[in-house]
Amino acid sequence: MKPYLERDIIETPFIAQYPNCKKINSILHKTLMKPDWSLRTKGGANITDFYLHLKRNREVNLIVDWVESLVPIAVANFARNDSGGVYLFNPHKLKVEECWGAVYNKGDAVMPHNHFPYALTFSYYVNTPKGSSPLIVNEKEYEVKPGQVFILSGLWLHGVRSNNCDGRSTLVGNIMYKPHL
């Protein structure tokens, strides 16, 4: 029998697949390839500003809304409590606070980092051509496919090794608990 406070700790991302992603991803990829890239990650990937979800882009907003609909499911997976899904917070109050696009070309990477103080972070994969680097979360590699979203704790260390192609694109965001909304 486990001691009272000993628990299995889940340190794997919640992963889901957007249905029929081909059309929306084609439009999103073109959108992400257009900006005047003024920001870069530590590792070289080009990124948009952090408020892409506030620019009234239909496809970006569809993905953000879909991600927010998945958050309560991801929370149930992460929490793994024995209270039958009863929490001392409302998981529907976790909302996307920041959202940006990232494009990785050959040699681009993102150094290991976390998203503290945000509760959760997500990465939605728009375009993953042959040679796309995997996502690394807590030292484990995850092959990425178009239409997949990875939702993970904002505390978890993650990054992307040097990419081996041009045009790997993602929609990324930070999720914050907003109890007074």
C-alpha cells in the first residue's frame, strides 16, 4: 500500500488530433509564413507576437477555441485525483492568455524552457514536413504530426532540437487560470 501522499506523477502531455485538419492547416501555414518576423526564440525559430489570437483570424480562433474545449479533459488527466472529477477550481476557467505562431527552418531550434507562471501551455502542429524535429518534453521525444495538439503543464521543461527541414510550423499558447471571468 502506498503512503498517504505518494501518488503516481503524470509528466506526459495530453495529446489530441484536430479532425479534418488539412484545409485549416493549409490556411494557417500560409498565415504563419506571412508575418514580418521580428522575434526569434533562443535557438533561432521565427515567432509572431504573442497576441495572434486577438487579431480576429478565423482559423487561429477555431484552433484556440478547440484547445480551450480540451482543457477540462487534459486537467482531468493531469489531476488524476480520486474525487470523481470534483475539483476545488473550475477547469472551464482556464483560458488562452497568449498565442503565437512559430516557424522552424533548417537548423532552427528552441532551447529547453518552461512557461511558468502559466498553468498550461499548448503546441498545435500546423505543418511538419519530412525532417521536422520532435517535441521533447521532460527528456522524452514525441514525433509530431499535422493537426496534433500537445497540452502540458507550464512547469514542464520542453524544447525542440535543431530542425532538419524548412517550414515546420506551430501555433503555440499559454493558458492561465482566470477564476473571475
